[in-house]
Amino acid sequence: MKAIVYKSNAGHTMQYAIFLSKKLNIPCYDIKDAIKYLSKGDEIIYLGWVCAGRICGYSKSNKMYDIKCCGAVGIYPSTTEYLTELKNGNNVNQELFYMRGGIDYSKLNWLFKRVIKLVGSAIKKENKPGSEELSQVLENGASFVSEENTKDILDYINSMK
Ligand SMILES: Cc1cc2nc3c(=O)[nH]c(=O)nc-3n(C[C@H](O)[C@H](O)[C@H](O)COP(=O)(O)O)c2cc1C
């Protein structure tokens, strides 16, 4: 495995990439810089943030590199249903792991701030059971980045060695 390649908008995916990089002792590169350090077909681990159901940068990286496994970082709670939805919706043909990221309003542009606020109010209005936490998170921001969330992807990578 040569490196971890990631695409992050507000920094949570980057935090996971840096953490995995330290744990695995391989470099991590932003998708924009990766081209300078890697060659086509190099073996990588790919991490991308989720925007409107899309794992950003995945399909581009999948054409360029040999992705050994993939991580998606989003704000929805981690469930097997959501993982399956992301895997099918993004045509991920490697093992996919989900790690919960966060919302940091100080790092979002005005459009993304507005989208998140609108989604938060819509969820609040719907008032479905169990949706209180998510609507709070979307309203006020939060970070769920933790070492614990990398356990499954790390176990998988270590089992491939
Ligand atoms: C415009 C926008 C759309 C988003 N869409 C989703 C989504 O469909 N599913 C999800 O789980 N999270 C979604 N999120 C939340 C981000 O995936 C989450 O904040 C993630 O931690 C961002 O990673 P980053 O900090 O590396 O950019 C969205 C965030 C923004 C700003």
C-alpha cells in the first residue's frame, strides 16, 4: 500500500486520513496533490467526504489508482443500512467503511451553510422518532471524529497484509 488519498471539504476526512497515515506508517495526500507523488495504478486507501449521497472523489480516484479499500465520511449516524446505501449509490467495488465526521460551520462556505441549515430545519419539522440528535447536530455543529471509528477499516487493512 503506497498511500492514503483523501478528499475533504471541512477537515474531518483529513483528520481520519492523518490518523490512518500515522497508524499505518504510510503518507496521506489530498486528492489534488496525489498526482505529484503517485503513479497511475498505485495501491491506495481512499477516503472521501459525503456530499448529497456522493463519496466525493471516489470515481476519479478509482480510475486513477488501485483502491484497496475505501472510507466514506458523513454526518449521518453509522448504520449498516446507510453503508449499503452509500456502497450501492456510489458503485463502490471495494470494501467500504463509514466513519462519522462532523459539521464545522466555520469551515463551510455560505451555500453549504445554507444547505445544512435547511436540511436541519426540514428534519426538525418532520420530527421523526430518533431524529432529534441529527437536527441538533445540523443546527449547532459537532464533531464525531474519533480513533474508535477507524477500528474496522484498520482491522481490514491489517488483515490484508
Ligand atoms: C452540502 C453538504 C452536503 C452533505 N451531504 C451529506 C450526505 O448526503 N450524507 C452525509 O452523511 N453527510 C452529508 N454531509 C455532511 C458531511 O459529509 C460531513 O460534514 C463530513 O464530515 C464532511 O467531511 P469533511 O469535513 O472532510 O469535509 C453534507 C455536508 C454538506 C456541507
